[in-house]
Amino acid sequence: MMAESSRAINFVDTTKHGFRIVLLDSFLDAHLSPTQIPTLFVSAIPLKPDEPLITRVFYPDSIREDKQVHLSELRERSWYYICIEWENFNRHNETTGTDCRLLRTLDRFGKSADTTVEDVEVADITATTMQFKIRSATDFPIR
């Protein structure tokens, strides 16, 4: 089995209560071909402990034409670690992989937020917690 961390996410539109995630054409062609029997998992992991984790499962026939997936029912003005994870079971080309981003839902006025975080890496996972390593840019505008 081959694990990959190739890019899957083309761009993300944020809403007050979720995200519309548009996938790259190259990702769809390489990893979501129906002959590979793929499964796509999309998760929103909240950075606040009192908010619910949301995971959705998609199959290629439901996303190949629209090239996008939606996460909803999230809290407004909240930060989430959004992950696209995939796997397939084609015995000649079995792959798994992830593409993740740190994003915030819009506030009640529709205002977005920028982040100085450049990279987020999962350092450790247990049954009840996830630990992250976060790298941030030090060059950002002061408002």
C-alpha cells in the first residue's frame, strides 16, 4: 500500500456554518477513478473542545461531476482542521492519503479571517485527543 500526501483541495469557500471544498481535477483523475473503488472521507475537527467533530463519507459517483464536497452544521466563527482523506482497494494501485487545511467559518456578518499558520501536522493521536505541530509565519500585518 502506498500512502500519499498529495494535494486534493483546489480551494475552499467558507460559509457561516460550513465549507464548500472544491477538489483538484488531477486528484479526481488520479485517486477517484471508479475502477479503483475509492472512498473519500471529509472531516471538520474543531479546535475548541466543546464543538462537535463532523465526518462525511463520499463515493466517486457522488462527486466526480460536481468536483466538490460540502460540510455543514458547523458553528459560525469557529476554527476547524479540515481534512480530505482517501483510500482505494485496487490491488494493483492501492493508495491512501490526506490533504488538510486550517480554516474558520464566517462570523454572523459574513466576515472571514486570515491565519498566519503555514503548516499543521498531526503529531500524535489517541482515542480521545489529537496533538498538532503548528508552524506560523512571523511576517503578518498588524491592524
